Amino acid sequence: GCACDIPSHLYSFSFELNADWTRLYPTQPELRAYLNHCADKYGLREHIRFNAEVTSADFDEGTGSWTVRTADGQSVRARALANGAGALSRPGLPDIPGVERFEGAKFHSMRWDHACDLTNKRVAVIGTGASAIQFVPQIQPKVAKLHLFQRTPPWILPKRNPRVPPWMKRTFRLVPWAQTLFRAMLYWLHEFAALNFLNKHRHRRIGEEAALEHLRVVVQDEKLRAALTPSYLMGCKRVLLSNDYLPALTQDNVELVTDGVAEITERGVRTRDGVEREVDAIVFGTGFHATDFVGSLRIRGLGGRELSQEWSVAAPTYLGVMVEGFPNYFMITGPNTGLGHNSMVFMIEAQVHYIVKFLKKLRAQKLRYMDVLRRAQDAFVEYVQTRMQETVWVSGCKSWYLPPDGRNFTLWPAFTFQYWWRMRRVRLADFRRVSS
């Protein structure tokens, strides 16, 4: 069920258009094949160290270089370090009492246990976000019983996912600019949708009515429909696209459980009302550590400053790409550059272009390193957090966008073309420059 909620004609590299997408939203095998194609065409494999877990990175002020160490004891030294691990790369497991004593199979959806056959098994799924809506419809026909534990219902819109007709593929292959035009149309349609997110006072009537109509048509049972009806502003949590999630929940072998999970026992899941549901397997569709940008990686900058300590409360950055005190260190999809409406590939390309421009200036001016000034970083953080207060993402719901203190360091609170405009050049006045 793994897929993407941005059309692949847009959620792909601008310099490597693919005329052969089979659908508007193709599934994982097609997406993976595209990335493998890119890796082969551009000769990336010879530059990749596979199965290399990075444990630490230390900056040497004297040489202006980073030393990166891996779990197998190897190290690499480089003038610059770009962290492209991504915010949705480490699974988030809920802190539920007793999880370690469950005697059946248990795994996070990101680390799917393909050796575990769920056919005719009693299965508990914890979580009803973007992960669950993909895999729940796939396992529902196979399992004997599926208990779906929901904390908050998501807003769900139908997924308009037509097949790409052969004539369109031929046109894109023969006339590449036609695909570029189609991509631009998709971009601006998604950018226009940002109006519904960037102003929390804007009435989202059309979107909410479309989602509620989808729910009314698919779910006939009034009690189930009520349990699946959101009570928060559309967009506060990620809006989901699916045609098969709601139909799966109406099947006889599915139970939607809205009582909170109290504990996991040896045999199953007990909710706060005291009911224990015995299951053979538990699948956690509980998302990722999206607001923990460093994790267990130790990154030490000037004076031995450790990034995880600098970010123990907040995650201030400059343009979402650099951090004061950590020279020549870059982040791709760093804090406040995530999106709720458009293609992250657009943001990634803007960031990579910026990093390349930065490195060219470093070389051309014979600099050992450049470190962003605190005033420049503070000005960017103030801009982002001020804009954020007007968005739907801080309108009161609890989502993976927000850490416990409620400040949003995850998303970009403006249009993506505004971010591109900021990233078009390197402002040397915002850096302390140190010569070689």
C-alpha cells in the first residue's frame, strides 16, 4: 500500500522527468524503480557507502573540516557536511506500558516484518494517520480480525488517481516541454491549496464538505461515521487521500476502537475501559520522530558545542539549512522546511542549489569556513514563528508537526516559491567568514 500523496509528475526531480508514470499517484515499486534509475544514470552508487551507520561528526576549527565516524570504526574527513537523513526516517513507537511483554509478533509499519504472515490472524493496529491508511486496506482482507485503535480521526479526501493514458505518455516522451508544462500546472494547483493552511481564520468549507461527503457516502453506519468525523480544523493534522481506507473500516472483520490504550498485555491490548482484546500481532502505525532532528547522532561544532544540546528545547536554524556555531554544516529537509501542501522535492532542490552556491563561494574566496551570524539566524526564526501563528497548523490540535511545547519547528509557514526566492543566493553579510 506504500504510495505518495503528491502526484509523481511533480514529486520527482525537475532535471529527470519521467514520461512513463502509470498513474497520477503510483505506488512504491514504481517510485523505487525511478530512484534506482536516477542512481544508475547519474553514477551515484560508486559514491555511496551502503550499510554505514553514522554515529558522530566533529568540526575541526583549525583545518575547517568535519570528521564523520561510522559504527564500524571508519572515518571520513571533508570540508563540508550535508545531513540528508530526513525527518521521517526514524520510527516513533508509543510509550505504552507493557509493550515489551507481548508474546506475539509486533513491529512498526516502517520496519514491516515480511516474515510474519498475517493471514487469518487477529491483528491490532495502533494509529490512524498517513501510515495506517496505506496498509490497513491491504491487510484487512487477509486477517481474521482487525482491531484499529484510533486516538483522533483524520480528515480524508478521495484520491483522484486515474491511469495515465498512452497518448499522454507518448506526448511527454516526444515533447518534453509538454510534461514540464503539466508539472508546472500541478505545482501551482498545489501552491494555491496553501491558502487553506496559511490562514487559520480562512473558512475551509469546500474541503471539509468534500471530506464529510466522502465519509457519508462510504460509511452508512451512523455510530461508526460519528467516530470517524474530525472535530478540529481541516489541515491542523495532515490531510489524507484514500479511496480504500474508509471502505475497509466498514467490513465485518474490522473494529474501530476509540477508547485510549491503557497497556499492552502478554496476549493483547487493554483499553482504558478495562476491555482486553487478544491478538496475534500488533502493527504500530504511529509515525516518526519528526520533531527530533538529530536523534542519537552526535554533531559537535565550534568549541565542542553539541547540536542535540543546542536543540534540547527548540530547533532554530538559518533558512532551515544551517545552524550558528556549526560551520560548513548543512541540513536537507531541516527544521521549518517541511510541507503540508506541495512537493518536498521542490524544497530539496532549492536547498541543494543553495549548498552548491555556498561551496563555490567558499572555494572562490579561499575561505576555511563560514559560520552563520546569530542575528541572521534569529531574524529567520522570528519570521518563521511569526508567520506560523497565522497558520492552521497551530490552531489547537495535537499532531506530529508539534513538539510538547507546541511550537512548530517542522513546517514552512509560507508559499514554496517564497522559500525558493530566499534560497536563490548566498548572502555573505549573514556569515562570519574565516580565511584559510
